[in-house]
Amino acid sequence: MLGLRNHKLDGPTFQMREKIFAIGDDFWIEDSDGNRVYKVNGKAARMRDTFILEDARGNELSKIQEKVLSVRDKMVIESGSTKAVVHKRLIGIRDHFVIEVDGGGDLKAHGNIVDHEYEIERDGDKIAEVSKKWFRVRDTYGVQLAQGQDVPLILAVTVCVDQMARG
């Protein structure tokens, strides 16, 4: 089976800011035309890291929470009716993230996570790519998705990966 990994992704591209995720901080995710399309709202709630991904009108699309009292680093995403748990795993010298999606379709994020040069895969097919190479602006990276992906879920995964890679 020929997967997307052999093709350039043809879906939307978003611009994110690197390592500015702090509780109480908000930031915008822009589309490839520079329009503010999603907002990440950082909240402090009950001693947990919580981020809310909202559309441009302030409607909640995904809630991202740190799983407290967990043996391993974990964050939980609630995106509409979809729930996912992001686990950090160390494989060799590189970080690797497994995203368990309720109802199947688990994801994997791997590559050079710290430098924002990685892929997100489902069943061996690349469904999103994260890269700093597309931008000359410091502390900025892009997320490009394949067509037909759950945009709020994938963007929430990138927020989790960035947050967990710093911890």
C-alpha cells in the first residue's frame, strides 16, 4: 500500500509559536495567509496545565489537560466527541510520542521533536508534518496536514508535544 509518506501533504498549513505555552498565556495559530484562525488559551485549573483550543470566535474546540499523578508524562485531549491521551516515550536519544485515540486510529509523533522537525503518523502514513524550515521568523514553526484530517485534534497534539518536550 502506497502511503502519504511518499507524497507532499496537500492539506492546510498553520503557523505556531515555539515554546510560549505557559499557563495563563494565550496565543494565536495563523493559517498560511496570516489569518488568526485558532487561539490557544492557557488556564490554570486545579494545579494542572490546561489549554483550550478555540476557533477565532472563541468557541471551544479542544481541551488539553496534563494528567496529574501519572507515572509517565501524559496529557489528555478532549476534541469534540474524540478523546486522546498523549504519552511521551524515550527511544534511544530521541523523544517519541504515542497518541492513543479512543475508538482507534492511534497516532505517533516522531523525529527531532525538540527542534520542531517531526511527523505525525497514523498506521504508517504521514498525516501531518511539523517544521521550522518553512519560516525565517525565530521561534516559529509550521504544521502541515494531509487533506481530511481532524484539524483541532492534530493542532492539540502539537500543543501537547511542544509542552511535554519542554518538561
